[in-house]
Amino acid sequence: MTESDIPPSDVDHDQDVISRVLAGERDAFALLIGRYSDPLYRHALGMTGSPDVAEDILQTSFIKAYHHLGEVRAAFPPS
């Protein structure tokens, strides 16, 4: 079952997922990766025109996001 198969009421809100990661549940970050990979990749691909560069941007973005999760104060916009 993928996240898109789960009813919206059962999907963790971004802030809840972030709280879980900050509490030590590192695997919860995979929920955010699954939720935002496609739209971020498409955006990066549209900006660069290069699948390889878009993948690099995506990877770098998630690494930076992980390192700065404690600074997030609001939910991400819906995808």
C-alpha cells in the first residue's frame, strides 16, 4: 500500500512526521520523501531540463531539509 492509497484522514500531517523524526524516528522521514519527491523532481527537471541534474537537486534538497527539520514551523503546501 502506498501513501496515495491511504485515506487522507489517516495520512500524517507534515508537522506530525517532522515531530516523529525529531523524536528519533528517522525512518519517518521517508514519508516526506515519498510525499514530495515527484513534485520536487518535476520542478527541478522543468528548471534544468536535465534528469541527472534534477536528481542531484532532489537529493541535495532532501539532505538539507533533513538537517534543518527543527527550523520548520509550518506545513508544506499540498502537492
